[in-house]
Amino acid sequence: MSETSGLIRFTATLILALLVQGQVPATAQSATDQQPPPVTVGGVLFYDYTFTLAPDAEDAGGQTYRPNGFNVTRAYLNVTGRVAPFLRFRITPDITRMSGSGGSTDGSVMFRMKYGYAQFDLDQVTGAWDDTWVRMGIHQTPFIDAADGVYRYRFQGTSFAERDGGLSSADAGVSARTAFPGGYGDVHIGVYNGEGYSRAEQNEQKALMLRATLRPMPDGGALTRGLRVTGYLHRDHVMAGAERHRYIGSIWYEHQRFNAGFDYLSRDDRSAPDARLIESDGLSVFVTPFLQQKGDGLELLLRYDTFRPDRSIDARRHRTIAGLAWWMPTADGRTAALMLDYEQVRYRGAAETRPADRRLILHGLVTF
């Protein structure tokens, strides 16, 4: 038995045990306690206007122009509810643009499933290990779900781990999460298909994902309690004998005046059992100063990524993002923001001959 197969079997056994445990106290609840709350509906909208400063494009007539356009990159509805004292659900369709169909719908925007899962809440049996649950279906993957809570600027674009690390924000599988007693962090482990939410499973291979986050001083002062240290392990295979592994080490920090983060990522990829192993790595750092109050007023986003697609080749790409955001005053769990940002990607090294990509973008966010 391989190391990964053994870890996957252990994870599946642990999750099954938690599910069986979680059903015990539910039978003792009164009829009043078992009345589920109503189903709720929410939504998220990302919209933007993008102006490409460089490089120029060429139209069918051979004339060069600077691409620009209005876009909706995300629009989904969240349907959530509880069907039993320990069982809740979420169904979230998301949009994607069709391409390559050759029919009348080619280029149209269509809905697809982003999230669709059942969640078994186990707080009644885990004691001090609170916010404990097991999810099954298409749901959030461990790393990006946690990182987005600190980064908060997904509406500007995907995170470093997703853009350059090849991670997906959601996938089909089963996972479990629990928080350490005393607020010292949490751990999230799961077994997923490994293909991401937008693709069906290709073979029998499964991905083991494990994220552990430590908060060293949760009861410390204002300068220490927002510190988090995270490690992430992602073991997967394109097919038997063809690795698709990811490893990430992160330091995240939340303060009343700013959020900040640092990620180092390493990748191992092999397209087939007899293909060459490609090792790549990179890092990302960001800071989001709050010029007024977090989530209400003006904020800055400053981010720098550097990624080496192949350690054996002299080639790197460097991404710089700088923007000013206005988070509008809202209420009742609603959020709205506008952001003007500049993004540049430079390609460096003997193996890179591409000119830099430079874009100016006005982003918008609405959640309800």
C-alpha cells in the first residue's frame, strides 16, 4: 500500500467515525429543537471593466488595438438551509463562459455547479473542539477557503495558490474540519476527486488535502493575536505513477489597521508515468492597509508574486498588483465594494521572450 493510499484510507475511516458519532445525540432532541430554520438565499457578483495597456492585439483585418471590455467573472446564488439538527446543506450555481461548442450558444454565459454539499455538524459530541463538521459533495478545498478569509480580494482575481499553484477553490469529495480548543487554530482534511469542481473524475486516483493552521497567541495583545502559521499538503496523481503534488507554507496576519500574508509554494508535476518530473516553486506576499476601517471605507491592496514554472529552466514570471478599494457602508451581512487596480506580469529569463502584460481594471463586488 502506498503512503498516499494509506493516508486516504485513514482519512475516510476517521470521517466515517465522526459521522456515526454525530448521529447519537440527535435522537435525544425534542420535537421543538428539531424544527429546521427556513431556507435562505444569498448571492455574489463580481463585475469589472478591463483595459489592456500591453501587449496590443491584432484584429481579423490585421490592425492592432488595445483590448478592453466589460465582464462578469462571477455571479452565483447561495441556497442554504438545515434539514435536521445536525444536517445542513448548500447549493450554489456559478457562471462560466462557453467556448468551442461551435453552436449558437458558443460564447454565452451558462450556469454550472460550484458548491453542492451536505454538512454534518458535530459540535454536540466534540466538546471543546468546536466548529467541527463533515462535508460531502462539491465543496470548498482546505487551503483557498482559509486563505480567502484573510486576503479578502478574490474579486480582484484569484490567489497565488490558484493562479500559479494550480489549486482549485472547490472539488467533489468528503472532508472534515475542527478547531483546536482555546482558539489555537484549526485543521481541515479531506479526500477529493482532484479534478476541481469544473471537471468530472478522470480515473480512480484521489487527492488527499490537509491544511493545519496554528494561532500561537490567540489571547495575546493586539499585535500578536492575529498571527497564523499554516502548512498545506496536497498529494494527488494525474494517473497512477504520475504525481500532482502541492506543498505550501504560509504566514497570515490580521490587525485592526491591515491584513498581510506570505505564501511559499512548491509543485511536483508529471504528465505521465514515463514523463519528466517538473518541479516548480514561487512565493507571494500581500498587504491590505485600511485607510479608514476594515470593510468600511478606503483600503489599499499591494501584492507581489514570483513563480518559477520549472526549476531546471531559466524562466520566471513576476506579478505586481496595486489598487485602491472603497468598501461601502452596508448592513445585514451585505457587502459592496469598488476597486481600481493596476496589474503587471513580467516574464524574465533566457527561456522567456514574451512582452509584459499590463492591465488597468475597475472591479466591483456585491454580496447579499
